[in-house]
Amino acid sequence: MGDLFLAIEHDTEPTLNGLDNLKTMRLVEAAYQAAEEKRTVDVNEISIEMDAVETMQ
């Protein structure tokens, strides 16, 4: 969180951006789904909202 505040303060890009965070949440969701369904879940099975991705680029 500190990195984000510094990036805002200095008008620079944070080390991790929104797209990185979205990818992480996609991986977490795949892990939860795999545990629930007791099977391997490919991260590509987890859909993401493309509108959200477009605003992060």
C-alpha cells in the first residue's frame, strides 16, 4: 500500500498495477474453485471482465 501512496505522491507508476492485481485474483479464484470441485482448474477457465482490463491499460 505504501508503494501506491508513493506513486501517487510522485506521479509515477506503482510497482504493481491493477492488471497485476487482477491476474492475482484470477489465480486465487482458480485455487478456490479447484478446492471446491476437487480437480485441477486452469487459470484460463476463470473469466475476467474485459472492460476492467481495458481501463487498466
